[in-house]
Amino acid sequence: MKDSDEKLKYEVAQELGLFEKVKNFGWKSLTAKETGRIGGLITKRKKMAQEQKNQHDGG
């Protein structure tokens, strides 16, 4: 689970155009706004994935 979370974090950073900044300067180089955007998108995706799983499991 930890590896998939880390992978998702990098994917979202890349989609937001922040991957190079993270690669060159580390996660601590991001602003609060940038980390908030990443966290918000990760939460949204996890919620959507859980809802899809629930719909599939429920029939």
C-alpha cells in the first residue's frame, strides 16, 4: 500500500507540473498550496476508486 501511495503522489505531482521541482529540490521545496493540491487530488482519487470498488462489489 505504501508503494502505491508513493507512486500516486509522484503521478499527481507530475500532472501538476511539479515533478521537476520535487526531483531537483525535494518535497520540502513545495509551497503549502502545492502540497495541498497534491493531497487534495490524491484524496479525491482514492475516494473515487473506493466508490467504484463499492459499486462493483455491490453488484
